[in-house]
Amino acid sequence: MSKVSPLVDSLIEAFQCLPGVGPKSAQRMTLHLLERNKNAGLVLSNTLEMALEKVDKCKECRIFTENDICEICSNEKRNSKILCIVESVSDVFAIEQSNQFNGHYFILHGHLSPIDDIGPEELALNLLFSKVKKNNVNEVILATGSTLEGETTSHFIFDNLKSVEELKITKLARGVPLGGELEYVDRGTIMHALSDRQILKNDS
């Protein structure tokens, strides 16, 4: 700590809650805002406060939004009969940047991990299964990561949906590297992984 100002020290420590930000990076951010850009710091503070207060999960897909239903789910131009299942909101951002997908999403906010006490309930899988059946979804795309946990989650979802009649279940093609996560995959690879997705079950 700087031992100069308790507030400055507190701000440096607060920045370290962000992933990948250590003491030195936090110190640079703090000094930059205080020395050169106090107005931007105030905008950051106000925006952060509003976002934390007002943003919650969409009741349909569980993406972050300040509305009950997000812009993707409420967009009538998108195909609500195709549902892409991902682990995180950052995966949605990655897929959207590929401009290859025009369906809807369901965000798990994690993957099955008994050691971390993350089971089907924590991932809202009952909501997912109900949504697929109630909305007469035609295709489910399993776009979980190709890590061991992601594959386990994918298999669990497949086992619970394979009996649904007239439902096609697909998964991303192996353009996504083994052990990789979607948010770190380049746009072109995601485009090919979506367009060349593999059929696991096809009752259509």
C-alpha cells in the first residue's frame, strides 16, 4: 500500500477485484484516473453503480439486462425455435460477433461441477428443459466449452432432451480447440463451428 492516503489505498484494492488485475495494474488505473481523467472516473463510478443496481438476468435466456426480457429474446426477427446453450454471457458476445447465428440463447452461468457444488439446479437446467418443451423448440445447439466439465454438462443436457420428439440436437464442430472456451476463440473459427455443427439427434 502507498501509506499516503487511505482512500487511494482503498481504490487500488478495489480495482483488484477484477480478473487479471494485480496490485501494480490497480495502482496504474487509480493514478491514471486521479491524475489525468477524473471526469471519466466519475462516469465509471456512476455507470457501475447503476449497472449493479439495475442489471439482472433475462427471465427467458438468463443474459444480463436491465429489462425483464432482453433485446435478443424480444427481437421478433430472430428464430425462437433454435436455441443455443452456452456457459457464459461472454460466449454469447463471441457468437454474436460471428454474425452466423440468428436464434435464441440459454446461458447456464457455469458448468456441472460436483466438487464446487454446482449441479443442475444452479444452472437452471429444469428451466431449460421446460423451455425447450413448452416453446416447441426445433433445434438445440450444445455450445458448452470443450473442457471436461463442459463436455459433462453437454452430455447431461443431451441425455435429458434426447427423448423429446421432433427435436434436433447438434453441437459445435471441432473447429473449437479441445479444452478451449468460446470467448477466446476467433470469429472465423466460431463461424465454421456453427455452420458445420454436428448432428447428435435428428427427429425432424
